[in-house]
Amino acid sequence: MIDIGTGDGLFVSECARQNPRKFYIGIDANARPLEKISEKIHRKPAKGGLPNVLFLQAAVEDLPSELDSVADEVHVHFPWGSLLGAVANGNEAVLRNLRRICSRDALLEIVIGFDPARDVAELSRLQIPSLSLDYIDSCLAPRYEKSGFAIIERGVLPQSEWTRLQTSWARRLGVRVGRSLTYIIGRALDEKIIRSQA
Ligand SMILES: C[S@@+](CC[C@H](N)C(=O)[O-])C[C@H]1O[C@@H](n2cnc3c(N)ncnc32)[C@H](O)[C@@H]1O
């Protein structure tokens, strides 16, 4: 499983603890939040060490080729900046990078939390028109499909369910009223289907 924009790596480390037979990779463009957790995973298991985890500093725009086809699951939780702009606008180059690291039939989960009033300036800077379900169906779905993902589910999660998401930003934003949380689930399409659409 690969978590892009992993931040402090909480989601990756919680999943890795619960599923010791599965391998987890957390990636973030910023090395700073990765420092503490990258040191912790190398401790002895009794002291919080996790042999089934790796953290990498990389931008989604430039993922290393060693990751090609390795992931059954790719997650993007509470993206901001260029990562938010790419997934919310359906940037083809970035989505193709995400598709490249997926194995056959892999799942892509994107969770975006935003406050239409507070985030208005950032949404306009990133040229994100809206995140309505209609926008996802009519504009994003064709872009995702062209880049290698079929959107198989999308929706809005009530704030009461945010705590189910084990990420630091879900905890941080979950206490603020007015935010809504939109999720998109995609399935990696067969390479042949993508080529025939190109
Ligand atoms: C709001 S934080 C969310 C962190 C974590 N996923 C969580 O839910 O707690 C957004 C993260 O996306 C990362 N990010 C932004 N643009 C990125 C990019 N182009 N490539 C990779 N990571 C990026 C940021 O460095 C930041 O750590």
C-alpha cells in the first residue's frame, strides 16, 4: 500500500501495525514531517519499530520508477497544494504517475476535506471549480478514465465519520464545524483500455 502526501505517516504506521504481513510505503514531498517516524520504524518492534514500512521523500509529480506496479492500494488523504490541485482537477500527468505505481485492479482512494468559505482563496488559486458530485461525475470521471482509473464510488462523508480515518489531519480538521469531506474511489484500468482511449 502506498500513501501519497503521507505527512507524519500516522495512517501508514497504524495500518502497518495492524497488518504485519503487508508492506506499506509513505511518500511526501516534504522531508520534515517524515523525520520522526522514519527514525521510529527502525527501532525494535517492542519499542514501536515497524519492519514492514518505508518512508520516501518524493513529489507525486516525480515518483521513482522503482515503484512501478507495486501497489494494490494507493491513498491520498487530505491533500493540499499541488497534490490537491492535481487530484481535484484531474491532472493527467499526475494521475498517470499514480496509475504507474498501481498493480492490476489496484484501488485508489482520495479523501479531500475542505471548507467552501475558509478555503475559497486556496481553491481559487488552484483553479478548483467545486467538488460537487456532479463535478466529479461530469468533469473528473472522464479525466480519471483517460489517465487509467475508473471512478467506482464517490460521495460525501458526514463529519461524525471522520474519526474512522486514522490520519493526523482527519483528527485535526474533524473538530472544525463547516468542513465537508469528499471521497473518490478509483480502480486501475487495464493498460490496453487506456491505450485504446489515447
Ligand atoms: C494536509 S497534509 C495531510 C497529511 C496526511 N495525509 C494526513 O492526512 O494527516 C498534506 C500533505 O501533502 C503533501 N504534499 C503536497 N503536495 C505534494 C506533492 N506534490 N507530492 C507529494 N506530497 C505533497 C504535503 O507535504 C503535506 O504533508
